[in-house]
Amino acid sequence: MEVILREDIEKLGTRGEVVKVTAGYARNFLLPRRLAVAATSSNKGIVEQERQGHLRKEAKIQADAADLGKMMGSVEVTIAQKAGENDQLFGSVTAADIAVALEKMGYTIERRKVQLDEPIKTLGDFKVAVRLHKEVSIDIPVHVVREA
């Protein structure tokens, strides 16, 4: 069955693309969740209009993210934590902690946008990537210091 995707779906295709999928996958997953529509001539016109609107909106969001990235270029985050003798933290510094520290500085960043592979468990200086948009990412220095 051929369907037109209304959203980007990993390992399947991008928005506006016509893909061939099994009838069951389309009927039970894609169509009820409004991720795709049947590939008819009238639906192609509607999806093309949606895609054009989405591209305009996406360009604005990307430009806003690039501006925010320029503003955050000189930001450094310092987090104070209790630590033991070997500079091991009691607990850890997570993406949520970094997002809260950025919010205190006046930048509202979602926790999910802070790309931290695993929590920080030692004192020191670290580079943490913040993904503001799928094409805009910046590295922020994070300093984890001993709490006085």
C-alpha cells in the first residue's frame, strides 16, 4: 500500500514522501496516528500544502535556534556538588541539573535537549552538547566544583 508521510518517521521516510508499506502497518499504525495518508491525487495536493507551511515554520524555528546559539556561545555553567576524597561526587550531575542551571541564567532549555551520554560523577570540567534544533547544536562548558 502506498502512503504519503505527514511526519518524519525514522527508518521509513521524511515528511511529504510517498512510501510503500504493508497494508496492516498503514491501517493499524500510520493512519490512526495521522502520521500518513493514503496516496491519492487529492491527498498529494493537501500534503504538499502542509509541507510548504511546515518548511516555512521550520526555517523560522531554525533561525531562532541559531540566534539563541549565538547568545549562548559564551555561557559557562558551574554546578556545586558534595564530593568525597577522590573527587567522586555523592550522587551525580544529570541533564536536568544542567537545564536547571541554564534556567537560572535566563535560558529556558528542555532537559531532553541537553545531550549527556551518562551522568557526570566526578569533579572537573566537561563539554556538554545542547541540541537547540536538529541542525543547531552548541557545546557548553560545565564546571563541577566541590560544594563548600
